[in-house]
Amino acid sequence: MDTSGQSTSTRSIVIATCFLMALGPATVDLSLPALPAMQQRIGLDGQRVEWTLTAVLLGMAVGQFLIGAVADAFGRKRPIIVSLSVFAVAAVACALSPDLTVLSLARFVQALGLGVAVVMARSVVADAFVGRDIARVFSTAIMVAGVATVIAPLAGGQLLAHFGWPSVFWAMAIFSVAGLLCILLWLPETLPRQRRTRTGIAHVLSAYAALLRNPTYAGCAVIASCAAASQFAYNTGATAILIEHHGLSPSTCSLYLAAIALSMAICSQLNGFLLRWLPPSKILSFAVPATVLAGGATLAIASGDLGGVNGIAIALLFDIALVGFIIPNALAIGMTSAGAHAGAGSALIGVLMFAFGTVGSAVVGAAHDPSGRWMAGVICAWACIALLLTPRIRRPHSIALA
């Protein structure tokens, strides 16, 4: 047995998964410090740059939904290569966009490619690993994605300061091409032809309907989606609050954004520590009400302009930190309750998270309220919806996360 070759393949899969998971934060967070500059340079009357983030979220949702119907038909490597190629070309189109309409369209196409790549990355791990090894690989990937979430705003601020807003998208294109070359050279195909199946849209929709009739799954899916939607509303509105309302420079704004992003990464790790003693349902029973309190505090601070920039930043830090407790536990309970439909369950939660995120982002983008009242109101509304659905979650005694 060629253990050295097997070890090389394992490392390649782990590295590829980490890269693809980090590409999501890079796509959104890298551009955040540049949003005001984009609005100033290529915005027109009636156009708001926040709509470009809405286009990203919508593209991610559509990409994940569409690939769910054919994910097992073409293997893993070829769809990843195609999707990264689409991502890179769309990133170049973003850098060359003459106005926000073209930029929004290019961002939508970019997100389509990213959505397909992320779904395939999860599938590669499921093909190549079993049991606890799957959890270990995803834990590593989530850690890398968390670090990317922290670094991306800082890098975006530096690129903006030295090279202008198009450099953000040129960096995305270079990053994706480098990853594409590595995948072409080193990532093995993990789904052989004899295991491939052609699943149609009708079958996928039937599985989705069955899952939504499961109250535990549906409740967890919506709770996770509300948490993700709050984060997307923050992504859409935070930059305008910090730069336009409080007068921060883009580089200083990126420091604030990085600190807020770091809070979620830290809480995600703390959540894993707490799971040694507490079941996911218990953590959710505290975390979801806490989001209502945090969202209400954010709304009060934004409405009264209390505490200046540090006041709103601290409030947003608590909002985003709590996402690190909610999403992992809601996913754990929801995926367990999905049973034999675990694959479809994973895809459906992904679609719902980005669909909810698109709605929240669109509302914040349409309002364009630099004071942050609309953003805080959206965050508070999602938290209240999650709280209403928390009683639907049955206590899943079968879940034992060590």
C-alpha cells in the first residue's frame, strides 16, 4: 500500500477544502472597506453599492440550489475547476466594471461560481473521510475561514489605500487562479465514475419538502438562517456606519471590522469547548435569547447615537460573536434530525441561509441609513424570529458532541 501517496492526497484535500472555505470570507469581507470608494467612483443616482453584496448572497444561494440537483453527476474535480474559472473571470469583470449595474451582475456570477465550489468542497471531504476525520477536516477549514474573515478587511483596507478599489477584485482573481492551479495539479478526483448518479431537480425538491415538514429540522434551519442573515445585514451596513456616519478612514474601519470578525471566530472555538459538557440544544436555549437582547441594545444605541463609534462597534461585536454559538449548534441538531436526507439537509440549510441573508442585505442596502438604525432593526427582527422558533427544537438526546 502506497501510504505516502495516500498521505499526499489527504493533505491535498485538506488544503483544497481550507482554500475554498476561505474564499467565501475573502469574497465578501475583502471588499467591505472599499464600498464607499466604489460608490463615489462608479455610483450613479439611484444606485447603491450595498446592492453588490446582495448580488453576492443571491448568487451563493442560487449556485448552491442548482448544484444540488447534479452534484453527484460529474464528479468533484471538474465542477470545482469550472466554478473557480468562472469566479476568476467574474472577479476581473468586477475590477473593470464601469458602473454599479455591471459590478452587481459580475458579483452575482462570481458568487454563482463560489456557491458551486463550496458545495463541492464539502462533498470531497465526505467522499474521502469517515467519522471523526470529517469533523476534524471541517474544524480545520472553519478555523482557516475564521482567520480569513479577520485578515480580509485589513487586506482590503491596505489594497484600497495603495492601489484603489479595483485592486480588491484583482486580488480575488489572482487568489482564485492560484488555487485553481493547485487543484488542477494536486487535488485527486474523489468520486469515481461508477459511483456517479444523475439526480434531477424533482428528486431534490421532494427531499427538500420532506425536510421542511420535519419541525426540528425546519426550526434549526430557520434559526441558523436568521443568524446568518444578521451577519449579512451587518456586512452590508457596518462600513457605511463606521466611515460615513462616524468618519473613520477605510484603514481604521478595517481594524474595527477585523476585531468584530475575530469575536465570532473566538466564540466558535469557545462553543466547541462548551460542547464537552452541554448539549447543542442547551447552548441554543441561552444563545438565541441573548441575540434578542444584543439586537435590542444595538437598535437603542443606533437610534440614540449613544457611545459614539465605540458604542456601536461594541454592540455589533456582541451581535456577531453570538453567531459563533448559534450556527454550529443549529446545524448539528438540524443535520442529525435530517436522518437519511443529511445531504439534502446540508444543501437546503445553505440555500436558506443565503436566501435569508439576501433579504436582510437587500433591506439594509435599499435603506442606506448610515446611522445604522435600519441595520440594527433588521438584526433585531431576525433574532426575534429565531426566538419564536426555538421551542420547536426537540431535545436531541442522541447528539453527543465531545
